[in-house]
Amino acid sequence: MELTDLRNRIDQLDDELLNILNERMELVKQVGELKRSSQAIIYRPEREKQILDRLEKRNTGLLTRQAIDAIFFEIFAVSRNLELPERISYLGPEGSFTHQAAESRFGGMSEYLVLPTIHSVFESVETGRAKFGVVPIENNQEGIVVETVDYLRDKNLSIVAEVLLQVHFTFASQSDSLRDIRRIYSKDIAFRQCGKFIGEYLEGLGIELIAVESTSKAAKLASEEPDAAAICSSISARLYGVPILFDNIEDSDQNKTRFLILAKDFSNVKSTDDKTTIIANLPNTNRPGVLYEFLKDFNDRGINLTKIESRPMRGESTFRYWFLVEFLGHYEDPAAQEIMHKYGTHLKWLGSYVRVS
């Protein structure tokens, strides 16, 4: 086939795709009308997982599961906006990794509320100014985000879903040559996580490393200064129109951050692979064996614990702690229900949601 023939065939397929997508959106519109009449929830992560799993099983072509997810998450986001437009808040600034996590689930068409603190994201959802909020919960290199964990206990919000984002840094600059660069802006943690690249590519060039409050701010500064560069996310570089000279410059390709999607009064239907998060305020924590007995209850019932984090009870004169606990399974599973009933008000259920990590 000639190049022109191939391009013509691609154009024909694009036309077919457009027609099929419009047909899908017509059905989505009808689903939205039914949901509004019954006040059903629009965002259903477990339903999306069912669709993606089914497509992966049917796939016989070149598309990977990652590619299928990326394409269909955007289709899902467009569909939800047709069903019922909803505002999403996230920890800013614009172009941050949290922004990237939010867009990966809610797409580019959603209305976003960019907020300066984790507290303000929780508050926006709690007061109804946003339907969903996106916040970081942990990084596999740096550990938990303490502020998020504390607000999960203090606020009455539900965990709707988790998002696992592979953290990649780019080197972006208006300059075509490294020798013309005089300053590199980035967040201090990003400099640490890209130390090998800095040492191998920039050694001896006399470039000043300047720490700023976010990688988004770094990209903005690099867009304004021809002899500057930024170590930032690809979404930040794209947002501020700074050309990317090098991609994936981080030291570890295992650098991942986990984010939570929050909502008010939300519960998911059981899926085939769920995770549950609870807060445990155990009684008499100074008595020997209390924590052991609590953990043994999970083991005795065959429930796999995936996380336990201790946090101090603030305002108390003694050293007492509460715990963030995560386990595999759904809140409605009989074994989980036994534990919830046994400990009663000492446990707070935060949500059961599709597991992605």
C-alpha cells in the first residue's frame, strides 16, 4: 500500500470511530436521564473496571492494557460529563501530579477547582462546592502524606477510588543546548529524585539549581526565561508551552504515587477485586496485646491486611495512637462485617473501592 492509501484508510476508520462514539454517547445520555430520575450515582468505578477487564480479554490487537485504559478512561470522562457535569477539586497548582491523576480519571473536559492545600480539597467536597476531590495519600519512595491521613479521620468523606500514578519527570527548556542554560528550577524533592541525570548530563556546566514550591512553578519560570530549564511533569511543560528536551529523567522507574478520589456519602457496589480503608480507634491501647488481638481478628478470618499506619491522638496527655488500616475485600463481605460489628464505634469505615495497587 502507498502512504496515501494508508492515510485514506485511517481517515475512513476515524470517521467510523466518530460515528460509533456518537452512538455510544446517545446511549449514555439515555442512561443519564434514567439515573437522574432515580437519583442514582453517575460515577461507578467498579462498572468501569468491568468494561476494561472485558475489553482486555477481547483484545487481539496491538493495544496494551495501559493503552486501552488511557483511551477508555477519557471516553468514560466525556460520558459522565454528558450524564451530569460535575466539578472536581484537586491539590494544585495546575500542572501538578495531582492534576495529572485527576485528569487520568475525569478527563480534560471536566470542570476543575484548583486548590492550594489538602485541607481546602477536603472542605470543598464536604461543603458541596465540588462533587469529587483528588489528594495524594502516599509515595512508595517517600511514605505517607500525613495531612491526608489526618483529615481522613477528622472529616466525614468517603473514598471513592484510588489512582496509582507512575511519577515521571521531564527536563524542559526553551533552549536547544544544555550549554546555554544558566538555571534549573524545580521542587527540592524532584532534584533529589533526578540526581543521576543531573550528575551525568549537567556536571561541569556551572548551572544553578533553584528550588521552588512546585514543579508547576518551575515550568512557568522556564517558560519566561530563555536561558532557564525546569525539572517538572510533562503536563506542566505542556501547560506552559515549554519544549521537553529529555523525558523520564528520574533515578528510579519504580517511583509511584497513590492518590485518593473523595466524595460525600458515597458507596461502591462490590467488584471482583476491592480494597477497604478504615480508621481504628482501639480501646485501652496501653493494655498489652490490644493491637495484636485486633490484627489477629483479620488473620483468623483470612483477611489480607495491606497497610497499617499509626498516628498520635492529639490533645491527650499520654502517648496514645489511632490507626489507618487497609485490607483486601469489601466492607459488605461477611468476614469484614464480623470485625466491624465486634469493634462497633471504635472503627470508622472510609470506603470500599476497586483495587489498582
